[in-house]
Amino acid sequence: MTTPDTGFNLELSRRKLIAAAGTAGGAIVAASLIGPGDAAAAPAAPAASPSPDPVATPPVAGLHLQFGADASSEMVVSWHTLQPVRNPRVVLGRLDGKLEQTVEAKATSYTDGKSGQIVYAYHVKLAQLQPDSAYLYGAMHDGADPEFGTFRTSARGRVPFIFTSFGDQGTPTAARKYVPSEGVKIGNAPVAYVNDNLGSPAGADTTLGVERLQPLFHLFNGDLCYAN
């Protein structure tokens, strides 16, 4: 469900976003996001059913984006929880905080093969976006703090763009070598290094390097880490 803009603005804070827009009775309510020196109060919302206990409500986890069939006009926002939630949704606006719409999430679930636990996934398809444009979005469900982010749609036609890609980041730490167990002889086998799951010394710089380039999208080539 998409709700049209009602004229409220989202005020962005440089610190933690502590409130977010929501829907109640078909009307959008955009709360003020309070930062240092901010004293604006959120508009009052119509009466609604009591909110879930924020302590017991699962957070917005695993938030990620994926282009739709048309990268210039569609984006899918997804996240997951380990408990069912109420009213999962995404608010969409511009970087100036102008709220344009609220879109209801489609919920699905699956059983994790290792733990046997049910995972609940939520997907929101944002459509009719403007090409080569930056947007602010917030993923949320009742009782949990919203998670905000930004994205840019692809341009249309033949235009230059930036993408990034890297391979395995689970490379071994060079200081640790494989030591055979007592009584075990390997002969003239080459020196083997142990994968200690810490990654290479440069692995920590990868995320910052990608973010600094501000790519339109990123390609994962190989594992980000090893399961052991």
C-alpha cells in the first residue's frame, strides 16, 4: 500500500534517529528527529492500539537493497527478524527530508537449515522513482527503532557509472602457520598458513574503500568470510 505525501517533512539529525514516520488511520505522521540543539516536537498521531513492547520487539536486522527490473526506477528494500512483527513498512523521501510515500512490506518466512529457527523476511518494492536521483528511506515496524539509509537510482541511457568488486576477504593471517600434531610428519610439504577467520590486515579497509568511491552498485566475488 502506498500513501501519498501529506506535506510533513522528516528532519534529519546527525545523531541517532530516534523517531520515524508512520501510518495511523490512513494518515502519515512524520516525527521530528531530534539532534543536538533541536527542540521540535513530533505532530500528535491519532489514537491507535498500544505499541508493542520495544524491549521484546526484534530490531530491523539485515537491511539491504536490490535494484528492481528497471534500475532507473525501482528499488527493493529488505530486512528480517526472528519473530513476527506488526506493520512492517518503508518510508521514502528526498535527501532534504521531504516524505513522499509510505509503502507496506510483503512478509514471508523460511526455516533456517542449521538452527531450525523460523526467519521472517520483509520486502518493499519502491517503484516509479526518478532516474539518477538520490532518495532517503527508512525501514521500520511497530515497536522498533527505524533504520535509515540512502540510495541513488541508475541513470537511463548510455552514461558513465562507478561500480566496485572484490574477491575473498577471508584470507589467512600471514603470521600463523600450520603446525602438525605431535607425531605427524608431512615431509617436504610447503608451508601452510592457517585461516584464523580474522582476514588479511587490509581486510578492514575494504568497506571504507568501497564507501569512499560511492559506487552505483557492488559485486561480491567470493566469500566475505569462512563458516568455520
